[in-house]
Amino acid sequence: MADICTQGLDTGFVGLGFAKVAFLGVVQGITELLPISSTAHMRIVPAVLGWQDPGSAFSAAMQLAALAAVVSYFWSDVRDTLFGSLDALARRDFADRHFRLALWIILATIPIVIAGVALSGVLNACNSPLRSLTVIGWACIAMAILLALAEIFARHRRSMGEASLADALLVGVAQIGALIPGVSRSGSTLTAALGLGFKRAEAARFSFLLGLPAIALAGLKELWELHKVHLDAHGWSVLAVGLVVASISAFFAIWGLMRVLERFSAWPFVIYRGVLGVVLLLCVAMGWLV
């Protein structure tokens, strides 16, 4: 069994075992693609249950579960963009809409890659200050306010077909916020897309597609980091259980999110995030959670 801190990398998930990691996989899968922050819940749920922190390495590796869910749910979009852009490239038709979208997705990924590399020493370190419950609480409240403002002032009229390079880059910059626990990748990108005037369901679709390379890179990078610290066979098998469970729950989370955004609004997530942040800060202040 690996230590909680393996050569400076937080690998607390190994000590939790299969059953607890499977439970956290469900939580991770649901919260990863809803705009409520999976990283926050990976700190809060174990703290409430009295379990050790599964660690940032677990949260990062679980990105691959989100990747599988997004690709499968939006397969027609992913297929058309991938093969359409390759076909356009072969024809040298650089004005093709599929090629332009693929290029925008790549360019929109650059900001978070730069920020992720710059902060890598802090993000996944053992006892990282960014994973404190106080930081998470304030991040939840801040994003609740921003998402509420997007709901109040956004026009909700644009479709993804009307997106521009500037839209993609702005959503890509917003994605950097996902590096801070409590912000949420889907929360920051959805908020940005709503603020740019996209319809709610179109905003979610746009943000998920733009996030695919970043999600893939984050997950693969973490697998490589775990490989470098020689995670043992038991650790890999525990992680595999979490990935399988999380990918299934993440798929249903996307389905639920799209239904809520198509029929209602993002207000349920605004309220949840705000209440969660306030309760979390109160629990920390009272000494009930650390």
C-alpha cells in the first residue's frame, strides 16, 4: 500500500480501499461535470465522514472519467469536429466550420496548460494550501455570485454555431479558474459562456467541448505522475475502480445537467453553491471541520 504522501505526491486515495473509493467515485462523477466543483466535494465528503483526504492526485486522475462521459454523451459533436476537421485539413479548406472549431478548442486550451504547469508544484503537493476548506468555501461563494450574475444579465440567445474565436478564448481563460478547488471547471466555463449570451444548454455544450483537451491532459498527466512515483498494483486497482464508477455517474450527471438547463435555469446550482460555501465556512469557524 502506498503512503498518503508518495515522493511529494498526494496519494491518500490508496489507503481508503475499494469500497470507499467506489463511493467517492460516484460523488466525483456527479460533481465533476455539474457546476458545483468535484474537488470541493472530494475534500468535504471525506472530511464529514471522517475519512482521509483522497488527495489531489485522485481528483486529477478522475478527469479521465469525465473525459469518457463527455465524449460518449456528445459523441456526434466530437465525431463531426474530429473527422470533419481532418477532412478539411486534407482538402486545405481552413474556412471549414469543423476545422475552425477544432482550432479554437486547441487555442482555448493553451491558457490552462500554461497556468497548470506554472502551479503544478502547489496544486498536487501534499497538504496543498489551495485544498484548505476555507479556500474552497470562499471559492464556492464567489462562483455562486458570478453564476447568478450570468443568469440575471445574460441574453441566453446565441447558439454554438454563432460562436467566434474570441468566445472560445474567453471561455478558455475562464477555465483557468478550475485549478482552484471550489471553482469547478464546468462552473467557470459555463458561467463564461452564459455571460457571452449563449443559451443555457448551448453554453454547457460549448464549455464541455472546449474543455475536452484540458480534461484529457490533466488526467493523463496525473497518470504519468503516479507512474513516476511507482504506484503499486494495489494502488492502480483502487484507482481503476474509482475511474469506472466515476465515468458511469458522470454520464448521468451530464444528462441531468442538460435537462435542468433546457427546462429551467442554473439557479439550482447557484443556490447550492452559495449554501455550501456558507455552511463550509461556518463549520470551519466553529471547528467542526478542518
